[in-house]
Amino acid sequence: MKLVFLLFGWLFGLLFFLFFHLSFLSKHYLSAVIFLIITALSLPPIRHLISHSLGFSLPVWVRGVLIPALFFLSVFLIFKGMGNKDSIYKNPEIEKKLMTIYEDRMSRWPVPYESLYLEKTTAGVECLDHIVVAVGKGDDRVQAGRRRHVNAVIE
């Protein structure tokens, strides 16, 4: 039975260490710290070092409860940190300010134009809407709007 716990400790410890790196690289720092704690609770050499340094070790059942609880907390924090993905802006006030600047600049553009909002789907997954500034007439504009990587259509 000790061998099974040892193998699972290494397996999950390395897996949580990978999660630590992924969380850190994706700038979810609190989740990264939690995954590092889970790694320390899971990897046998680190767990052994900590138990010798502190003079006690956590019972298996405490680790069995603590690790999943910390894991779910970390996953919750990651998904909570994703926020509203309907907008690329982190703050609605900044979005409003930038859109005001954009509209001001576009109002000074000497060529008549039309702003279009296009939904983009990739592999069946809906992504953020794209603003396309269309300049031109009729079918040329519509045809180009259906292309995948079009940002502007110029006559």
C-alpha cells in the first residue's frame, strides 16, 4: 500500500507542478501559489523535507481532503479570473474612453464609411465580435465581410 501512495504522490505531485507552471505563465498567480502548496503536499521528497523541518507530518486523510479542496479552489479562482470575455477590455470605463477616442478619430476620416459588427466563429466556438470598417459599395463590401481575416474593405 505504501508503494501505491508513493506512486500516486509522484504522479499527482508532478501533475500539480505542471499546473503550477501553467497557472503562473497565464498570470493566475494566486492559483499558482495554491498549486505549489498542493505540489508540496503531494511530492514525497518535498513532503518528507517539510515534515522533518516542522517535526510533524499531516495524516494521509488530511492530505486527502486538503488537496482536492485546494485544487477546486484554484480552479474556481482561475475561472473567476477569466471574467467577462464578451469584451477585450478589463474595465468598462477604459472601453468607453477608447471607443470615444476611436469614434472621434473616425468622424474626422474624409471617406464615407460604415462600421459593421461581425460575429466570428472558429471550429464551432463563438469568439468576440469584430468591428469592420467597410468602405466601398454593395456586393464588394458584403463579400469581403464574409472573409475570415478582413479588418477593412477599401474600394
